[in-house]
Amino acid sequence: MATHAGESLKDRAVRVEGLSRSFSKAGGVINGLDLTIAPGEFVALIGRSGSGKSTLLRALAGLDRSVSGSGIVEVPDRVSVVFQDSRLLPWRRVLDNVTLGLTGSDARTRGLEALSEVGLEGREQAWPHELSGGEQQRSALARSLVRDPQLLLADEPFGALDALTRIKMHKLLKKLYAAHNPAILLVTHDVDEAIALADRVIVLVDGVVGSDIHVDLGEKRSPGDPRFAALRARLLAELGVVEDEVA
């Protein structure tokens, strides 16, 4: 099985070698995958359903210990995860959710600062059900960032949000990324989202890296930019999708 250790990473935030994961004897979901992510690098992971995206993320998060497999997985000591569902505890107020598990006399102060960063100052005593979907995801981001992660794993965190809220969350994530500079691995099914946010886009095909593409579009990325459109078409082709199917 994989090992998790930050000491031997040196100039890498993630090191994966020969990773395999299988849920049955019929075949593996991840099949000998290799991957490295540099400190402070933003990587988006895309692929068709069943390609192994979430399985890889769970392996990096150490959440797949009951799954059979092998390979080397090395991640930093401080890893946070954000899921599509905010996973806030409904019986705890927002601040208590954000500081859950934190120790030290400054835990409350750190939680309040994190909530302010994501635009939820004044909402610390709200109950999760009183928040909108976007506010719940903001709370989940605050809960992750208050731990000052070296690696942030995000599994389709904006997939359940409406289009306008998703755009706002993109802007917030870019702002938080610039301020904290963790390495980020974002799992997404949205090619435009991957291009808009990431430094690299990795396409998983049948449990291995099919393509590893650097995004060189500068800070202002618009779907109307011909370079954006060209990269979009290339990634859709890598996924085996005809662009008219998603227009």
C-alpha cells in the first residue's frame, strides 16, 4: 500500500509512483500512475467518469486505506480536502465547523480571520442550514485554509453551484491561492474551469495520465480568447468529446 510522508519530498508537494488501486478482481481504477506536483502549483485533473479522478484524490488524502492497491504516495504533512458537499456538521455553528480539531488559544481568532478571508465575517454564529450553497462552500474553504495547508485537494467543490455562484467561487479561490500559495489539485469535470484556474491540466485516461498540459494564458483568461478556445478544443479531443456535444 502507499505511504504518506512529507520529509522526503524536498522540492515536490506530491510524489506518486506506480500507483494502482482496484475495487474488484475485474480490473484496476488506477493502473500504475506516476505524478508529481511542485510546491505552490495549481493542477486541474479532468477525465471521463470512471477514469480514476476521485480515486486518485482519495489516495492522496489517505482516505482509501480499505482499497487494495500498491505504489508510492508522498504528500506534505499539512493536507486539507474540500469536497463537492461542504460537509459542515449541522449541529455546530459555522465558526465551530471551521475550527473543528484546531488546538491552541488562538484557534477562535484564526477561525474568525479565515471566515473574514472568504467573505463571511459576521456569520460565525450562523447554523449551516442558514447558509446558501455558495456560503457553505466558502465555509468549507475557510475550514481548509485555517490549517495553512501545503496541499489543498478539491474534489469538484463547485459542481453543485449555479453558474453565477461558481464564477464568484473561482475568483475567491484564485484570491486565496495567491494569498496562501498551497499546491492545489482540483478534480473537475468542467474543462473551462480547469483552463481558467490551473497552471497544468492533467487528463486521466483509464487510470493513467493520458496528457499533461501546461496552461500558458496569463492571468486574464477568457473563453473568448482564441488561445483559450484552442486549448479547450484540444482537451475535449483528449477526452474523446466532440465540442458540439458540450456547446
